[in-house]
Amino acid sequence: MKNMLLSLLVLTSVFVFSYDYTFYDLGIAHKISNIEDKPLLIYFSSPSCIYCKKFENEVLSSKEFQEILKAAYIFVKINPNNKKTVFLDKEFTNNELFSAFGIRGTPTFVFWHQDKAITSIPGYMPLNDFKKALMYILRFLYEDYKETFKVYSKKDDFYLGNKQIISVSKDDFDFVKENDKNSIFLDSLNKDINPYNVYLTKSKDIAKKLSKNGALRVLILEE
């Protein structure tokens, strides 16, 4: 009985929640974030990191946290290994990314938009604080928000950014369709609209209706 309880405790302590829309290649994630005009949330982790497991089990597992990520961010997880990627036209291994970003410990979260860093969070942050941080960054990016996070964190605010219809090239359209699990291609409006998904369409009329019915991000194939 003692051995069974010990085994159960070990299994519970090492269980790590997996977010279905996680990217593992920074180059691909960065390109998607540029096309969709969403900030990147780069999560530097390591297999032996206790607080990484705590983040994944207690924060990343939250439905509301996931919805904020799906709607407004591209989330990429970087573990220390020799997997290669191309980021800002330069090839890196994941190990080299740790050095390039000056990562000294895990977990570390880097917020990045287009071609520059916004800020970083070293260490574990509780769920409610992290949700506030996600929305604070969005207010800062899209509305040039000026107040400090300390002030903002006390406000009752829920913000996922502004609705956008983005005209994209065929190459970018196909790239998102192939690589973003959160993207849905529509050639007709035959289902309910989920504001947390990214919608792809070739029709201006459908794009406008999607946005009107709550879709936060719509990509339309440019003519």
C-alpha cells in the first residue's frame, strides 16, 4: 500500500499539462506571429525545472489562460537541445537561443513583437498575475497604454486586442494554414464563430461577417 501511494505521489508530481497550440520552432512561430500580427510569448524551459512543471500544471492548464493565448498570442516553448531553427535570418540551435536571449534560469518568459523584445518575466508567476500580464502587454502594444503594471493589475479589465482583418499573400496564407493548428479555413459561414480561432478565407464578404460576428483575427488572401 505504501509503495502504491508513493508511486501515485510521484506520478502526480511529474505530470505536466500540454497546451495543444504550442510551437516548438521559434523561426516558424515568429513568422506566424508576424503574419497574424500577434506578439510571441517565448517560454524557455528545461526538463528538470520544477517551476516549469508548476507553470504548466497550474497556469497553462487554465482554460481562461489558454483562451487568452489562443486569441492574442503565439506561444512557443524552447527546451535546451541541439534542434535548429532560423530566427531573424540567422541559424540557431535551441541551446544557442538560451545564450542569445541571455537566459540565466528557467522558466523565463520573453514577450516579443515583430523584430524586437518587449519585456521578460524571469521565474514563476501565479495564474491571476500572469493573466493580467498577458492583457497588460496587449494594452501596451495596441493602445500605447502608459500606466504601470502595478496600477493595471488592480483594474477589472479583460482585453484580447483589437479585431483585425489582415490581407496576406498566398505564401503566407498557406504557411498559416499548414503550421498554425489554431487556424480554420472557411469558404462559407456554416458554423459558429469562435473568437479565439484564427480564420482564413478568400472572400471579403466572409471576412467582414467573421469580424462582425466576433472573430478577432481574420486573414484574407490578397487578390
